[in-house]
Amino acid sequence: MAVLTKNTGELRKLAEATLKLVKEFKHAQDRRADLDRVTFEVLILIKTRQEIRLTDIAQELQMNPSSITRRIQQLKQSGYIAIHSDPKDLRSSLIGLTDYGEQALLQFLERSVEGLARILEGWDDKEVKSLADKLTGYAEAMEQWRIKSEAGSVEHGE
């Protein structure tokens, strides 16, 4: 185990708060009637990448490809996404958001903003900005750590 150079008590507090935040976020998402959590994760990933292969969605979300295949078919039937052949590899398909999917995602995010405004109604603008900045940095640091860790696992044949 690596020796921590930071206050371990505060890091423990941060670890516990992170787990609680993830749990509460999942509870909040599961209560929503517009888009369920997995659908939101799939749609936001597609929006971020603009076009993406089904296997990349499954890998990124750490889900079974057959589960993602079923979800993608549902999203296509609902009009959220479109699937077309990859011009660089005609054996593969690329998935992109439709205008309807973009609008549904935008509405979902707007309702999320409204919910956050209610949750943080006692906070001033400076506190909200500070939280947003710190949380963004924290999420980016976690992402970079994960990417580096995954690359190390691949390099070591793990």
C-alpha cells in the first residue's frame, strides 16, 4: 500500500462522501420518469463521442454487450438514436443521437439543473461555483487515474 502524504482522515471522509454521493445520485436517477440512469449514461456517452460503436459503449459503461445490444435496439425504436454503417469499416455500425434524442437529453439535463437548484437553494453562487470547480477537478483526476491504471494493467498483461 502506498504511503499517503495527505491527511488520511480527510481522505477517508472524502472516500465515504464519494460513496454516499454515488448512492444518492443513483437513487435520484432511479426515481426519474423521463430517462432511466442507464439510458442517460448511454445517451450522454453517444453525445460526447458523437458517433460510437456498440462494443465501445459496452466497454466504457462496463456492461455486457448483449445487454447494451438490447438497450440500443430499444433506444433506436424509441427514436433516440440512429445506427448507420461505419464508412471506414462497413462490417461495423456507428451509433449517433437523433434530433429527438438530443432534445430528450437536453430536457433531462435541464430538469437535473432544476433539481440541483432546489437541493442547493441555501448555497450562494460562490459556493456553487466552488463545488462545481472542485467536483469537476475531482472527476477529471479520477478519470485520469483510471485511464493510467488501465494502461498499466494492459502493459503488465493483467
